[in-house]
Amino acid sequence: GQNIDQPTEMTATEGAIVQINCTYQTSGFNGLFWYQQHAGEAPTFLSYNVLDGLEEKGRFSSFLSRSKGYSYLLLKELQMKDSASYLCAHPAGNNRKLIWGLGTSLAVNP
Amino acid sequence: EPEVTQTPSHQVTQMGQEVILRCVPISNHLYFYWYRQILGQKVEFLVSFYNNEISEKSEIFDDQFSVERPDGSNFTLKIRSTKLEDSAMYFCASSPGETGIFEVQFFGPGTRLTVL
């Protein structure tokens, strides 16, 4: 089957670092995406991983371990505008439809 | 920077009425998608479209739903007879279609559909 699990909510302080975890189960694997979604808005692409290891993009980094079915998104130097939901998703099998987690709602406090 | 656009931003309709949601994908993209998100729930795939035909659809995408690319720029989702449970945010997305199934999908701002 295909399932994605993420923590529901997280809280962090402005300027800090936060790690958002995602575990997945899939019969096929074609990488893992991270999207950011502000309330009432569209998901916007942040990062993706195809191979194991860390991908760094400015303040955002994403890590993947395919053998463990595990990924995390690392947000550094948190800003108030980073308060949003963070969704992990992966393509299902050999097609393009994305299977989504419920998302982790991150609240950044001053 | 090119972006996906959607109209209207909000649509309120009576149960049983037909609605058409409109999208303009990024101009050089070849794959188009519709997803929906019921309030507080996961984003759900509805349908993907390529080369003027549906390439995949989900169980949600039943006979009440249809998609069309009426011209070179628009991509529409029609719901023939809306139900209360169709109330959701509907997102259109597009992707280049050049690098295989693992490529970024870019999302439009969404249409919030409310069925009364």
C-alpha cells in the first residue's frame, strides 16, 4: 500500500532550526517531494530527493533514506513567514499522481 | 516567472448544479492535473491529462467529472451535478513532461467550491 505519516503540529522559535519528519510506505519509489502550504493557498514546491542523502537549498534542506522509508525537511534560521503546513508527497508507482501526507502545521513564535 | 492561474477563486453553487473550474497551465508544460483538498484533509489526486486525453484518474473522478482542453491555453474541470461532498479547494497543476514521472508539479492558487 501507499501511506505517508507526518507529525500533525510543531512549534518552534524564530531564528531556530526545526526538523519535520516524514515516513512513507510505497510499493514503488520515485522520490519524495516537500511542499509548503500557507492556509488557504496552493502548495508550493520546496525540495525533492531521488537518492539517499541530503539536498540543500538555502535555508531548506531535505534528507532521504530509502531503505528506512524516511525523510525529513530541515528549516534553518526560522522566520515568522515560515509558519505554514509542510507536506511530503511521492509519485504513486509508475505514474505521475502524487500521494500526499496530511501535512505538518508549523507555528513559528517570536 | 510563469505560473498556473485559476478562475474563479471562489464558487458557490446549489446542489445538483453544474460547475466549470478553469485553469491556465504554464505555457510550455505538457502534463496537467487536478487535485482537491477538503478542509482539514489531505490533498487528493483527481486526474492527469496529457496529449489531449486523460492519462490517469482516481476513484473520486467518476462519471460526474470531466476535463477538457478547449483551446491551446485553458484546462477545465467540469462537475455535472454537484453534491455537498464536492465542497473543497480544487487545485490545478502542470509539469513540463520532459523528465519522466519524477518532476515538479506547479500548482495554481485554487478554486474554493462551496456546494449548498
